[in-house]
Amino acid sequence: MLSLTQLNEQHKSDKGTAGKKEGSIFEAHSYISHYYENNFLALKEKTKMVVEIGVFTGSSMKLWHDYFLNAKIYGIDKKPRWNNDKDYNNRCKVIIGSSNDISTYEEIPNDIDIVIDDGSHKLVDQIKSFDILFPKLKKGGLYIIEDIGSIDEVKQQFLDLHSSAKIYDFRNITNRHDDVLIEIIK
């Protein structure tokens, strides 16, 4: 069984160093090695449903599909560049819609294990998506908001979302201004 780091090497999501684009001035995020690898290991077998806001080319949806082998993976995006393919069709579903529109989430059942918001990266959208999806998260579920580019200015707004909100700041590791994620446990 491949580790999350190895799967990320295969799928090249921007959540880890494998996602660094050639010629890019930015490093990829450090979430795989500094957060996900350790925090998802205990969840690997028991996770049944993952929702990721922001599909883009589908690389992270494929990553979650191949890591959480017992989970249905929902992806939300206004204009995804990945339409899903036969290898992922059985457990991955792309929903086209706005992340801050409640009707986008109508077909997603309650009892979500993990939500990862890697969508617009705009505070207003992140808070609206949280307000919509957090009630659908099961008790003990994990809500993650990635790529907080202005954490120094908006830190308190994220901490006010829930008493369990915790900030993981990796900016000093990658020199990326947005290498910050928020973790909230229901």
C-alpha cells in the first residue's frame, strides 16, 4: 500500500512537493508531509465520505480516492477541468456549482468524515462554505480550510468559527505566503 506522500508523487497535487510546477517561482504546499500524512493515517480505513471544494484538474480527488479506499469522494467546483474518468467513476463524483450556494450540496448526504476547502481561497466563500457544510459533518469529523493567504489579518475570524479551530502555519518551510491551513474538529 502506497503512503500518502507516494500517492501525491503519483498524482502531483499541489498539496505536496510533487505538485511544484516546472518553472514556477512558487514551491508547492507542504500539507502532505507536515499535516496530512500524520493526521490522516488513523482515518484511512474508517473514512467513508470526503468532500473537497476545488476540483481543478482532479489531482487531489484522485489522491483521496486512492488513499481513502472505503470512501466516496465528492468534488465541488464551478468550472472543473476534470470530468472524472472510468477509473474513478465508482467513488468520485464532481458536482458543478458554487461553493457558497447551499443548493450545490443538496445531493451530498450528512455524516461527512472530512471536508477540505481548497476552493476560491476567499474569506467570504470559506466562511459561507463552512456555514453550509459544518452541520453535515459527523461528530468527530474534520473540516480543513487550505491556502489562507492573509492569515495575519484574518486569524481571529477563523478562530471564531469554532472552539476547536487550530491554525497550521507552514510559511517558514516553503516561503509561500499561503501555506497555511485551518483545522476544525466537530
